[in-house]
Amino acid sequence: TYPSCQGPREYREAVMKWVFKGYYDLVKDNFETYGAYSMGGTGALFLSFRNYVDTGQTVLIPSLGWSNYEAMIEQRNAKYDYYEMFKDGVSIHVPSIINKCEQYKKEGRIVILINDPCENPTGYSFSREEWVELINYFNVLAKEVPVILILDIAYIDMEKDEKSRLFFSLIDKINKNIMILICFSASKLLG
């Protein structure tokens, strides 16, 4: 049996400060935050699917991605569909993400997983422009249906500082009705 990984309040606060770094106050000022701790990033992803995906619901995942996403979603008795990662080999295919969200909003809720920065297996990190375009779209979409964004940031500290927390620099632009689940693992950094 594993012991609790929740840890004392000081530990939980230290993890959040590590993840958000210079954007910690921005995040805390704009969102209600809660840290739920698991054994690794896989556990965090599994808990996200288990707690926020309904049986039979579709989760949108990247066309090039970690195959365990599929297995965890299937464990939930849910479905998945792919959005295309790249439109020209060098930038994220934002129209594909938007089209997939439009296709599945009839389910009454959008659950989308984005692996950024340093996406596994491509190593790609979203640009500021790509995030701004997606955030603007998600804000409009959230007026029609609930949006749950699962952000897999397992490789966050493998990216250069200025890009590693780019999403967090824009977090105050996100509609507060959008639920953001941030799945972080220290195993890539401290292992």
C-alpha cells in the first residue's frame, strides 16, 4: 500500500509555486486553485479522466501523442478522437482543434487534452499566437458548453524559461467558466 502523497500544506504550496513560478500570484489572483496529488503524472491524468469525463463521452487528444492517453480514456469507458497536431509541419493546426470542438460540442461538454510545452513525442511547444487564438476560441465556446482543458505539462522544465510557462502568462485572459486541469510530474525533472 502506498502512503498518502498529499503531503502537508507547505509541500502543496511549494509544488504550486514550482509549477507556476513567476505566474503564481497571477494564477492565485484569477482562479480558485486546488492541488490534488497522485503518484506521478500518469496518476494525475488518470484522475482527470476518471473524475471529469463521463462514460461514453469523447476526449479530444493530439494525433501525435502518448498512447497511454488512449488506454486511460478507454479505462473510463469513454471515447477519444484526434485533432491534427500540425497543419504545415511547423505550427499547431488550430483550425483542426476548433473543428473537432465544434463537432463534439453536441455532447454537451468539451474535454480536450493539450500536451504543452515540449509535447510528447514531437517536442513541440505552442507559440504565444497559437495559445491566444485557442484561448479566444475556448472563451467563446464556453458560452455554449462547459469546457475542460486538461493540460499535460510533464516536460515543462525541459523548455526554455521564456516559453516553458507561456500558457500561465495568458491565464488571466481565460474565461473563469473553463476548468483547467494541470497535470504535472516531477519525475522528468528530479529523476
